[in-house]
Amino acid sequence: MRNSHRSIVAIAVAAALAVPTLATAQRQHRAALGDLMTAFVQPRHIKLGLAGSKQNWSYAAYEFDQLSETFDDVAEILPKYRGLSIPDMITSTVKEPLAAVNRAIQAKDRNQFTKAYGQLTASCNVCHQSYDRAAIVIQVPTVSSFPDQDFRPPTK
């Protein structure tokens, strides 16, 4: 009986110690999506827009690939957020706008790019609204937040 009592106490102590750990992990999990978006998705979105606006199609293609891979990484790292499927949300909101951006880059068409990039940006905001984050409004960049990078095509 004594050993079973110790086992129960040990389990209770372990559970009590785990509760703060679980709460901390849940807080980190909630913050993780915002951190991933701000640290990885947003800079790629900005750089893609700046490259396209300068008609630097080779760099826009690179940033398009990077942004697409980053969305894939976010979906893998954080498959669920607030009970919603991140991969499904990415697919339903940005898959087609991303494809349109890619078509514009391949066509090297500034007007087509501007329209497609605007749709991609609007889709980001739809996603934010659906996750009760309507206060996060993404826009087409008007200035570079990367002062050490030239987004113009290289001169030959």
C-alpha cells in the first residue's frame, strides 16, 4: 500500500509540475504563428513586392520560391492554430493568388504582377480576419524596409 501511495504522490507532483510547463507551451504555441509570420512570411512578401515593382523578374522569382517554401514551412511547423488547420487555411487563401503572382513573374508582366500581388496581399488580410486578427492589415509595400538592398534588376 505504501508503494502505491508513493506512486500516486509522485504522479500528482509530476502533474502539478507539468501544469505550468503546459501553460507556457500553450502561450508559446499561440505566439508562434505571429512570430513565424513576422519573422519569415512578411519579409518575403515585402521583398517579392519590391522586386516585382522594379521588374527584377529573376529576383522576384527567387522571392516567390522563398515565400512559397516559407508558407509550406509554417504549415509544417504549426499545423493547427486555435483549432484550425493552417495548411488548409493557406491553401484556401493564398494558393491561387500565389499561382497568379508566379504566372505574372514568368510572363514578366508588370501590370499582371501588380494585380496578382494585390490579390495575394488582400488574401493575407482575409486570412487574418478569419483568425480574428483583423487588426493585422498587410499592404503593398511603398518603401523598402531593407535599405541595404537594391531591388532594381542588375545592369549588364
